[in-house]
Amino acid sequence: MSRVLAINGSARMERGRLEALLRAFLEGMEGAGADVEVVYASRLKVEPCTAELHCWGDTQGECYIKDAMQGLYPKLRQSDTWVLGTPVNIPIPGELQNILNRLCPLLEPRLVTRAGRTRARLRPGVRTRRLVLVATSGWWEIGNFGTVVRIARELAETSSIEFSGAVLRPHSQLMMTGGAVTEKGRAVLEAARSAGAQLETRGRMDPRTLRAVSRPLVSRGQYLEM
């Protein structure tokens, strides 16, 4: 059984549209046999990294800041898959950014050059092998996810793990009306469940399934009128 740790970066936590999409995706993974845990960045209240690199020097592999990350590090080390969930803020919520910046203790201070880029790798004992992004946006165009996708991809490549892809939902507010999931929204969430199941059983997500998650729910013209 694989272990999955998902981090929901939305300030709205369980109440947001990201939660609906992320939960559907994780239900697919869980239904396929994964052991899934979700944590909420806003609830953890992680302090910013001070960039002093003690974790690469005198306290090898350990962060000297004693806060909620001390409880999160063991979960990160023991997870096969990291799932980063974020709404598109500019670019991502600060609480989630703090967590990403504090991942440095999990990396070995041995740098290599691959394809012209300086990279690191996770320390021995960190079992993680892949990273997935699940993201929502209120804007119509899927191109608005470009920055958050690059952040997730760079994190994976810098850590020498697989970036397994992105589950993206533009104009996500149209999945729901008055807090209830619409018919089109249900189809989106079902596609997200399928993507999670595919990742767990096949090790990859079908591009057609990802397109079903991201498909336009209204035309751009209709969106602008709204």
C-alpha cells in the first residue's frame, strides 16, 4: 500500500472549491488502495524559512525552527506521493509557500548538474518518489495555472523525484451553485476521481482524463458577461 500526503494550501480549508477537487482526486487514489492523509497549511501556521541553511550544515537534515513542521517532516519522509493542493493566488498562498521553503532539510547538500541545471535529491530515508499538483482558479483560462505548475515541476525536479502531472480546474466557481455541486461540477469531480485512481493503479494519469477535469464549463464570452 502506498502512502499519500496531501497538503491543502487554501485558506478556506474544508470549505473551498479546492477541497472538493482535491478530495475527489484523493478518493480515487484511496479507492485504488492508497493510504491517504490530508493536512491544511493554514492550520499548521508554519514559520518562514530564514535561509540560514543550518539543515545543510551543523544540524544536518534538521530544521532549527521548532514549529508545526517538526510534526510534518516525518509524514513527508514516509510518504510515497506528495500532493500539493493550491488555489491560484499570486502565485500561491503564503502558508503553502512557507511549507515549500521549509523542505530544504529533506534535501541532501550534494548538488549535481542535469540537463544544464543545478539539482539536488532527497536524503536517504525519504521514501517519496513522485509529486502531483491539484489546483483551482477562478479565471477562465487554463493558462493562468502556468506559474503554479512551474513551481510544482521545479520542486519535483530539484528533489529528483517524478512530477506526475497537474489536475487543474479553471473557473472553478462554476462547479457549484449556492454551495451545492452542479451537474457539470459532478462530471468534473468524477474525472478527478478517475485521475487519482489511474495514478495509483497505472502510475500515470490519462491526458484525456485531465482534459475532462479542465474542460470549459462555459464559453469565454459567457464567462466575461458574468
